[in-house]
Amino acid sequence: MIDDATKEIVRKRANFLCEYCHSPERISTTRFTVDHLIPKSIGGAAEINNLALACRRCNERRYNFVAGYDSETQAIVPLFNPRQQIWSEHFLWSADGRTIIGITPIGRATCKRLDMNDERYPEDDSIQSARGFWFQAGLHPPSDDPRKS
Ligand SMILES: [Zn+2]
């Protein structure tokens, strides 16, 4: 069980962004969840360095997975770990702000496992159209990596 004080630390540390897809919590219809980097089911603790802020879609899609498949190198690699890695070293935004592009095996495998661009169901590109509106409103993409600020 994660207490409210810990949740607040996690939210502030993340600059109120999902630490995977960088969606802003402030314009989301629901509060983000606290994700265990090492899942509880395999012994991960509710300890601050094992926690990350995640939007509901990323949290659900990550589920208990800790690794993913990179189709470019055919390697099974660990998923992005926001406590150990810097987002901008693994991901880029497309120029129109609608899609996240994985630029490393970890970035590509995480994009795919978390379906960060809704490519699994292209007819339902809800995350991409939402990002298009955020972009037009000047709310997106986030200008800095939380780790660098
Ligand atoms: Zn997310």
C-alpha cells in the first residue's frame, strides 16, 4: 500500500507527467497511478526508488511486464526504467507531437509493449489525436525531462 505522502513525492518528482508516455496529469480526466518498476508480484517493494508515476493506459499495458521485444535488433530487452534512465535518451517526439519514436532497443521495445502510439488498433488512434489537440494548445510536448530539471 502506497500512502498519500509517498504518492505526492512520486507525482512531484515526475513533474506530473506519466514517466513512460509523458502525458500530463493536469489535463487528464483521472489522477495517474503509481507504478511499481519491479512488479509487486515478483517482490518489488513500495519503496520510492521502485515507483514511477504512470497514466492508466501505460500502467495497464505494462501490467507485470519487465521486458519487451525490439523488432529492429530482435532482442528481448528490459523496459524503460525512469529511475535509472533518461527519457530523452530513449525516445523522441515526432515533429507534430503525435507519436513517440523509440530511438534505442529499450525505447522501441517500451513503445511497443506499452503501445504508446495506439498502433495496435490504428482505427482508434485516440492517444495520437489527444496529443494533436494538446500540441495545438501549446501544452505538449513537455519541454524538459524531469530528471534534468
Ligand atoms: Zn502514459
